[in-house]
Amino acid sequence: MHPDPGPLSIGLLGALSLRLGQTPVKTSAPKQRQVLALLALNAGRVVTVPTLIEELWGERPPRSYATTLQTYILQLRNALAAASCGNPYARQMLSTRHHGYLLEEDACQTDVEVFDRLALAGRAAAEAGDHRLASEELSRALRLWRGPALVDVRMGSVLEIEAASLEECRLGALERRIEADLALGRHADLLGELTLVTARNPMNENLCAFLMTALYRAGHVGRSLQAFHRLRSVLNRELGVEPGPRLQRLQAAILSGDPALEAGSRPREEVAASRSDGVL
């Protein structure tokens, strides 16, 4: 009787990593890693052969695509078996199903799954008004990221969409964590981080609103207004549009010295706008 080979741990939030128990699983061929990444992102769900073909070769698959894809699957199973010292159950983690392949959900855990769970807990805490718990859960979720999603994996059209979706989830979690920290009066501690992330996302109105609020609360009224004008300039130049109503109301509140901008409260307009934007 063979012992359980241990859980299969897969890291996707950064460089692709694969461990079976405590043993690294070696996957070096670029297309083999594409297959692994796509299977891992869909753990517990069948990834169809047409989807794998689209990812690997786009609209021009080779004539031998079926045999080549089967070879990549065999190589992955061999890698799992080698990491488990030949345990046959390791091969069964990657199963063949009708029209596709499936990475068994019960046998593996991905950092994406953990991130989603923590981000959901953080959002629930924010909705309940528990900003401290929201900040803690979302911070734990964000610490799972070791760089851009699948940073060392060659990506076709399918993985590019998956990676872009993950990056949007990351940004959403970051926005919610920053908002929770602002609610906790941590505006001074956020200035460095907000300056960096707004520079990296120069057209993101949520992040700009947070930076403007943090600067205002820290006593930097002029810099707060400068942040608004930088965003306005970028939007005008790149898209030919003005900042949205939320930012314009925030600018007006700063110009008038609205007491509701102080730590612990926000103008009613800003609260309503942030909820409609999906930021809680």
C-alpha cells in the first residue's frame, strides 16, 4: 500500500511553483508550464482540449497537436511521480476526462484559492464595518503575491486573460485594504504606498481619491489638489475626458475644507460613489 504523496501546492501569484508535499516538482519546458498553469487555474474543472490548443498554438496548431498535447500531459504526470518517488497516486492527480484534462481539486491547493478566500473574508468584514479585520484579511491576501501573476510563464491568449483577471482582483483587494486603513486613521502611513501605486496606475480614480484624502488629512492640502490635477491631465491627454463626479466632489470638498473629510468620516457623496464603483 502506497502512502499519500502529500498535497500538491501550486503558486501562480508570481513565478510558477509546484511542490508535492515538501518536494519541488520540476517543470521546465515552456509549453508544459503553460499547460500546468491553465490546469491549476481551473483546478477541479475540466480544461478542454480545444482550450489547451488555443492557449498553446492559437489558430495555427501543428498537425501533431493531439500527440504533442498528450506528451505534455505525460511529462507532467512523470514529474509528479518523480517527486513522489514513484507513488502511483501522484499520477492520478492529473486525470483524463472526456474531451479534456482535470487537476483533482481535493489533491491540490493553489495560492489563488487562498487569496480568493482571504479577499472574500476581507470584503465581508468591510461590509460589516469591521475595518481592522478587513485590513488584516486583505493584507494577508496581498502578501501571497510574489510578483505579477505567472510572471515567468509564456502566455497565450487564454492565460493572458486569466492573468489580467488576477491582476484586477489584486488591485481590487488593494483598494479595499487602503480604504479600510483610511477608515482606521492610518493616512500618514499610507502616503508612501499611495504615491507609488497611483504613479503605477495613473488613471485609477479610486486610488487618486484615496491619495487626495490621505494627503488632506495629513495636512498637505496643496499636494492633494495637485494629485487631482495630475489625474485630470492624464485623463484629458489619454482619453479626452474629465475626472468622474466622485473626484470632482472630492476636489470641491477639499477646496471648501469640508469637516467630513477628517479622519473617521467621509462626505456622504463619496461614500455613495465608492459603493457604486464597487469599492467598499
